[in-house]
Amino acid sequence: MSLRNQFWVLRQNYGERTNQKNMRDFIISSRFITCPWGGWGEHRTKVINGVFNEEPVGDSKRTSRGQDRKFVQEMKIGDIVLIPFTGQKTCILARVTGDVEYGIDTGTFWRQSNDKVRIDVDGGEPFRPVGRRIEILNMDLPRPSPHLGQQTLMKLREDLVNRLNA
């Protein structure tokens, strides 16, 4: 087991259709990041049950490619997470401060409209994702690379970690 903190990139964009300004505001106000595939529905249930989404569910051909498993099993307290947002020039830089929480009551709701998902204070279904508590280190960090986060969750390349430390 390594005592060294890991560095992660974590997109918060379920199915590439989550309102990014809305998600950014949620993270800043709640100090909480959500597990890939752990937001709602059957995918969330699989994460809670420790089955994960490495096989397609229903009509979807998509799988988590282990991202939900890594969030739950490999991400640790003290790890650093860079959170980029589609269409935004800044990221959030955070430190993980808590173990995985299953079905956290965020006091918010999720709803889908016009193929976009929105997290809000009313309407829709309760948003009770799988996630982790964070401490925000920088909420306006310039995006170190335009190609950041090809997957929803991945380890941050060493050259980008070095840029963050500069």
C-alpha cells in the first residue's frame, strides 16, 4: 500500500449531458463529488451493491470501464482530485476528506429535460448519489489541458501534476 497521495481527474457529467454550471455550483455548495455511474437508477444500485457497471445495462452498450470501481476501491482520503467542466476554462481542485458514502441525502433533486440532466432544490427525483466529501483547494484553477478527462475518472498524468504544483 502506498502512503503517497494519488492525483485524479474526475468529470462530473453523467452520460455527457449534465448541465455543467449547475454541477459545478452543486459541488461548490455541497463539498461533495459523485461516483461515476453512482448518481441514480440501476447504475447507482449496482455501485451500492458492489457489482459495478463493467457490463452493459439494459439497451445501453456503455460500461463504466472500471471507473465506478476505482472511485469506490482505489480513491482514498487525502487524494487530490481535479474536476474539469465541459465548456469551462477553469476547474475545481479538491482533496478527498471522506470515505465513500452511499445514497447521501443531498437535499436536492435531479431531473432530465431536453436530454440534459439538472440538479436542483426542487422537482424531479431525490438526488442521493454515491460520493465522497471534499475540501476545495481552488475553485477557479485554469484548465491545465484542453483534453483533460477523456474518461470520467482517470489518474492524472505526472506532467499535469507538476504543472499544478508549479
